[in-house]
Amino acid sequence: MRIILVGPPGAGKGTQAEKIVAKYNVAHISTGDILRANVKAGTELGKKAKSFMDAGALVPDDVIVGMMRGRLAEDDCKNGFILDGFPRTVPQAEALDSLLAEMGIKLDGVILLDVDDDTVVERLCGRRMCKKCGRIFHVSFKPSSKGDLCDECGGELYQRDDDKEEVIRQRLAVYHSQTAPLVDYYGKAGLLLRVPGAEAGDKVLGHIEAMLGSRA
Ligand code: ADP
Ligand code: ZN
């Protein structure tokens, strides 16, 4: 199985990807995770990417495509993959098409997790993380019973820098201008499956299974 997850920040791409991976045993490739790991490790790639990421802007296409060319050639991709956060622009989608053609493989589908802007802002602005154990809370949807401290370990809860409203608005603007055109791109290719991202988590997996079944 080879699929792409597309959707605005906060649509739940990571959560859905983990469920799909648990079920189908394919590689989960998150460009955001790879980039954050490189920034943390201080690699050349991380140095190139950091300023763009901090500004809520996209890392240049050539950097991302070079990174993905290497990643898709790794062994764990043989059984299939789920791309989370890539492609994010039409030029990236075109580059992916040529990469897959070179490799002699095809995509099974592209899943759009459709969530409106107000929902994204509400979800991300209210998100809080535990400094100690990393557990995620939400001030309204999943509050800690201990207020500003973690239920689980008593650690202090904090808001991530890129979950501040201004940065979220910036990430959304980038999504609408640069990433949303992919909906048309993959729609024309007959690959798009639109799923309301606000639906309870397990329904999304059901939609994906139905799509894969109908193509089998
Ligand atoms: P989110 O989807 O919540 O905005 P990600 O973790 O997917 O966050 O990405 C974080 C940042 O990494 C992005 O804001 C962007 O700077 C960079 N990034 C991730 N994937 C790509 C990509 N495919 N192309 C360009 N930049 C990317
Ligand atoms: Zn904790």
C-alpha cells in the first residue's frame, strides 16, 4: 500500500498515519519529523531547514525532494509507505511522480483530511504538552484533572511556540496557497479521497479500507 495524507496542520495526519501503520505495517514517513530530527541533531539539512520552519514557511522544494529521494529508497519502504506532510506543493507532487515512475511503482490513493480553519485554530491553540513526559492535552477537549500540571506525572504543561495563534494562521495561509492546489492535482489523477477530518478517528481508517478494497 502506498498512500499520501494531505490536510491542514492540526487535521490529525500523524494520528491517522499511526493507525494505518499499525494495521498495514508500512513505513510512516513524516517530513516534519525528519526535519525536526535533523534540526535537533544539527545536520547540514537541519541548518538549511530551521529558519523556514521557525517562520511557519515551507522548506525549499529541492531540499525536500532530495531528502525524500533518499528516504523512499530505504528498505522499509518495500512493503509500502504512507507519506505524511509530503508532497506539500505542486512541484513536489510532480517530482514525486517522476521518482515513483523511476522506481516503477504507483500510488494507491491520496487521502485529504478535510478540516476547516476555525477547527484547526481551536485544536492547536488549545493544545498543551507535558514538559516531562510529552503527553498531549487540550484545554477544552482533554483537560488535565490537575489544571496546569500533568495528570500522569505532575509535570508542567506548556504551549508549543508554533501552536501560538499567529504562527498557526501563518501555517494555514501557506497551506491554502501552496498545498491546497494538490487537491485538484490528485483529483484529476483520480486518486483523491476526501474524508471529513472532524469525524471520530476510527471512521477515517474505515474510509481508507473501503478505498483500498474498491481498488483491489
Ligand atoms: P504541520 O503539518 O503541523 O504544519 P509538520 O510537522 O508537517 O507540521 O511540518 C513542520 C514544518 O516543517 C513546516 O511548517 C515546514 O516548514 C516544514 N515542512 C514539513 N514538510 C515539508 C514539505 N513537504 N515541504 C516543505 N516544508 C516542509
Ligand atoms: Zn507528564
